[in-house]
Amino acid sequence: MTERECSVEGCERSLTPPYGRGMCGMHYKRWRRHGDPTLDRVAPRWPAVCTVDDCAKPTVARGWCSAHWTRWQRHGSPTFRVPGEVVNGCRICLACGQDKTLSAFTPNQGGPCKDCLARRKRVRLVLVPTPPKLDRDLVCPACRTPFRGNGKRYTYCSRECFESFRHKANWKHVTARRARERAAATTPFRRHDVFERDGWICGICHDPIDKSLPWPHLMSAVLDHVFPISRGGAHSIENAQAAHNGCNIRKSNKILEVRA
């Protein structure tokens, strides 16, 4: 039995039975599908890029990319808006389902909008009320006045006492930070050690200091830098002296004679 070749011009494949119409298997399939065995390339059924607006992803099926194809399978529409997805500066709230601008949502949060969060908080306060804070008897550390604390005033009887006592409570942190900002030398020490070393005597006017007077009384005890920090002085116990608050204010950042 002589070996036959495909009848399509340019095809040198040998025919092995069974074969149809004198063509090899490849050309015979092309003839069956497209009616022309010489058709080299079939035109694509779908475009190469997704047909949804503003989408440049490659096509997978029905002219859509994989994301829009999945949305069509799950929701029946390739342009279905998934809750939480940002499109043209808008996002659908997960709670109310409304399409709102990003300004209606809390930054760095992809959950409900601000209105829904506020509504949830109001409902929670009704269902789970906050337990009341227990009152207690306190003494204000600034003015030494006894008062009834209710959780809002914390340990101070008023806002004025808190503002006046804040500097006294954080004096070493404020002064040390001021020294670091000016690249001055900083050595930790206790202010009470300076007062005891100087015998509670003002280093500016050389008068005694009343220990019982609270700050910001002008005759209360404060810490003064002999060589001011603003002029390059160090924040150390060697450069510190006891002083009246009023004397320290009047001295400002001037350099006085060092006492004997």
C-alpha cells in the first residue's frame, strides 16, 4: 500500500487511515469547523482587553477579565459594586448599603460609615450602659483642698489647679527637654537635694524660703540655673541653686554674680 500525502498544498504530512477527503487530521478539522482547510488563524472570539470601562486587564471569557467574570457569575452583573470597594471616590457602606463619598467614612477603616458607627454606639449605650464611677474623697495636690471626686476631675479640684500644678509635677522633664533642645549637658538630679544643699536660702536675694508656700506663689521655692540654659548653661546640680519664684522671674536669663 503506497503512502499518500495530504492534498492541501504545502502540507507534507502523510495520511494514515482513517482520513477524510484526502486531508490530514489538522486540515480536516479546520474544514469541519470553519469550512476552509487552509485557514491558518481563527479570529479571536473576544477582545484582548476587558470591555468594562476603565479596566485594562486581559480578557478571560465573554469579553471580561477574571474579576468582572467572577462578579457576573456570583451576582449576575460584571459591574456589580462590592461593598467597601472604592470607585470614583465613593464607597458602599457595609451597614446601610448606601454609596457615599470617602469623607463620610472614618480614615483607615473600610467598615461602616460615620453615621452607622454613631448609631451603633447609641444603641450599645442603651443595651450595655456604662457602669457609674464611684465617688471618693480626695485632696487636691495643688491647693490642698478636700473635695469629692467623681471621675471627671481626676485628682484635682479644678482646671486651674491642674494647670498650675502641671509645671510643678513635670519640672524636671520640662527643664531637661529645654536643655536637650539647646544641646546643653544634662545630668539627672533631685530638686529637693538642691534645696537641702542651699539650706532653703534663695541664691538671688539670699533670704530664707518658706517650704509651705505652694507654686506659683512668688515666694515659693523653685530651681534656678546660675548660668542660664538659654546661654549654654548645663542642667546639672552644680549649675543649680534654690530661689524664690519671684526672684527667678525677675532674673530671667541674666547672669548674676555667683554667691560665696
